[in-house]
Amino acid sequence: MPAIPSLGGLRGRSNGRAKSVPERPLPVPLSAYVVDCAVYVEGKRLPGRWTHAEAIKEVRKRHAGFVWIGLHEPDAVQIQGIADTFGLHELAVEDALEAHQRPKLERYDDTLFMVLKTVRYVEHESPATANEIVETGELMAFLGRDFVITVRHGNHSGLARLRRELDQDPERLDLGPSAVLHAIADHVVDHYLDVTTAIESDIDEMETHVFAPRSKVSAEQIYFMKREVLELRRAVMPLGTPLQRLAEGYTRLIPDEVRSYFRDVSDHLTTVAERVANFDELLTTLVDATLAKITLQQNTDMRKITAWAAIIAVPTALAGIYGMNFDYMPELHWRFGYPVAMTVIFGVCILLYRIFRKNRWL
């Protein structure tokens, strides 16, 4: 195979004579951002290593097959050569470079551009002590008549395993690039299902703690879980409309044989969306229950404080009265004044204590 040309142009050669060449930074090699570039004909991958230009040239020379290129976080210079070769629309290319897009489906002439959000469940010991539960990434796909180009942002959304599985299924790949797009969408939605299952266990654990006596779950912890569920919701909910369009014949790039598969993916996404909506409602209920529990605890504490303040007020009042510096006060010089006063104080305090205990204020 010929060497992969650099995007910045070839440096000058001396041709046997010394020749000064101005120093320029070397361009990033193609392999640094191209994860894989393959040619598929009749569902089978052709052997060898290909550049993007050689791959599409081979497919169009044969008038059969398609090219699948996988990119990982390319920059504007790196993707421009591929965009020029495959005729990608500049607006779609600009969106592919930015890693903060909502799931969507757009059509540019004879090319589709689809954005999917990928999610990953972050393992942790307990949802009450976790710093992150849902990690998100992005996966963009350009779909043409004889190519599919995937642009990945994030380290958890790799498609190497999916590509190996598809390589073992030539009958499926023979359906064309749309079969790859379906496999990617199905792969992403399956991960949604896995993440929702794991989050459901976390929410069940948190629910148990909330309704347990003397639990230590705070409203902040539930708000944190709710924020993570909202992150998942932003990935799931907007994807419904693009999948429905692909299932209903939005473009001729999706043949009838593949549309039914997109309907299946759309059904799975509906299941995920219902789970996420239920999570949101349940967490709202848990927040309300936690705030009610906190309010009840505060009321209980306030009643205890009030009861002890009432008990302490009795000796304080008597000591305050007989502590005044007056010569003519009743019983001030009586021999039994002190023991009687102490008896009254302790008697009233014990009486108030029993009343408060009976009313469950203490």
C-alpha cells in the first residue's frame, strides 16, 4: 500500500543536493484520529489498509460496496481532507467538531447527518457517596450512498467491538451503509437500557434509606441523583424523533429492509424513555418525602427545646424573684424557706417533665 499522505503537504526533497527547507510543524498522522478505515463489498471486508481517498476510489470503481471510516475527536484541519473527499456539508462538519450537540437528524442533499449521545454508568460503592453516576459522550454519523463516517467524542463510546461483530455478519453488511447506522443506533440504545437498569438499583437503594428510621440521606444527595437522571434524559428524549423519521422513510438512503430494524430500536428507546420519566417522578417523590422528614425532625427538635425551656423557666423564675435585694419580702427570713423553695422547684419541674413525656414532647 502507498504511504498515507499528510494533510499539510509533502516536505521538499533534496534530489541529491543540499536544499534549505523552512521549518514547519509536522501534521498529525492520519492514524492519530482515524480509528479504522475499511472497504466492504458484498458484506465482506476487503483485506489491506486503506486511506480514505483510496477506499472511496475503490468502491466507486467497482460500483459496489461502501466505506466505513471511524474518527475519534478530529480537529478542523484533520477532518477537512475527508470532508472534501466525500463532499460533506460544511455545517454538518462544523457540528461534528463540536462535542456538545443534541441528538438530531439532518439531511444535506444526498447525505444524512445524525447525532447520538452515548452514556456510561460509572461504578461506585453507593449513590450517597458517588461523585458521578452517568458519563456522557457523543457519536456523529455521516451516511451517504456508498459511505458511512462516524465521529466519536469521549473515551467510552468505542465501536471496535461493534465493527468486529458486524464483520462476522456479511449478510447484514450487504444491506449497505444504512445497516451500519442501524447497528450504531441499536448499540447506543442498548447501552441506555443497561444504564437505566443500573440506575434503577441505585434509586431503589436510596429509596430504602429515605424511608428507613434515622436514615442519613439528605435532600442534596437526592438532588444529585436527579441531576444525573436529567443528564440521561437529555441523551434519550431528543433521539425519539430521529429514529421515528428513519423508520418512516425519511430518506431513500434507508431501504425498506432496514426501516423495520429502526422501528425495533425506536421501541427500545420508548422503553428507556418511560423508565427515565419514572425515575424523575420517583426522585421528585423522594425529595418531597425527605423534606417532609426533615420538617418533622425539626418540629420534634423544637418541641424538645420548648419543653426543656419551660422546665428550666421554673427555677429561673423562683431564683430570680428571691434573688432581688429587698428587705421586706414574704418569708425571706423564714427558717424553712430554702427547703420549701427547692421542694417547689423540683416538684414543678418533675410535674412538667411527666406532662411533656406523656405528650411525647420529650
